Amino acid sequence: MPKLTEKHRLRIVTRHKASIERYGYKPAALFWKDKYVQELRFAQFLDWMEAQPKLAGQPKVLDVGCGFADLYKYFTHHGLAVNYVGLDVSPDMIFASQNIYPDLKFLNGEIYDFELENESFDWVFMSGALNEVIDDSGEYAFGVIRKMYELSKQGVAFNLLNQTHEWTFQCADLMSFDPQKVKRFCQTFCSHVEVKMDYLPNDFTVFLRK
């Protein structure tokens, strides 16, 4: 299983620590352009979930790269009650989230750091967590996506930056992906794959349904 090197992990932790000190508990500290762009990505998740068959009770959700648990806030604001677990490699993000939501469960580390059972969550989400540049031709990202699928009982949704967009392609400090390549990879283990590209010019969301 591909894991972050200590160098990459330290870089992520250091960058997020500095961004929190600069911006506080705001989307800018997560390297989002603004709250609107952040929530536009969340809206893709919510619309998709609401189109799926309803589950009995509160669905159990894992938020990979949870930041300040803004996805939980977005879901609850729109009337969706979930049994939420947040995961983030940054201890500062986890510390902040735990202070904001003391009753929620948070895990500090990578998705591979914990012995989570397969299908232990109904839904697994990830927004913006794979934008960090890792020079491995996407191997780490694809490993994370596959692991998220294994942990889900119902399905997975995640977004990535679109490599075919000129601005994104030229950003050396952002990791971007070819939507068709990602789709083909996901189809090697999932028979229900959907890619949505009509909400932002430089972003796309992938939905995997079991």
C-alpha cells in the first residue's frame, strides 16, 4: 500500500500549521479560494447522497482529509444528519476540529494508519485532500481511492483538480489528474462510476456506487 513519505507528511503538517496561524478556522486555511468554492464541491456530494436510496438511521460517514469538519457542518445545515468521523494527517486540523465539535470522532493520520474494517462506513468522502503534489504518477492517490472504496458499504465520492484545464495544468504546486484516467482506474474495481465536470472549470467529482 502506498503511503506518504515522512518528507511529504511533514510538508503537509507544516503548511497547514502555518495556514491556520495565518487565517484561523476559515476555508483559506485549507487552501480553498473561498467558502463558495469549498461548498460548491460539497454540494456535489449532498446532491448525490440525496439521490441514493435512503438508509435506516443515520448513515455512518468517513471524511478523509476533514480539515475543520466543514463537510459535517454543511450536511447538518442542509438537514442531513450523519454519524460522522473525520480523518486528517494534520494534528492541528484535528485539534481544531475536536474543539469545534467535541462530540464527534476524529482520527489523526493517513487512511492507512488505522485498522479500519472493510465496509465499516456507509459513505466515504474526500474533498481537496489529494491536491498536494506527490511525484509518483498518481500511485498514492489511486491507492487512497481504492482504500476508501473498500471501507465503504454504499459508496464513495471525491473531487480532484482537472489536469486538462490549462490553469490547473500549469500550477506546479498543485496535484491534478486526467478525469478519464481516473475513471478508467475506478472501473477496474467498481462497476458504477460517474464523473461530474459541470460545476467548476478546473475540478471534477467522481462517484463510486456499490
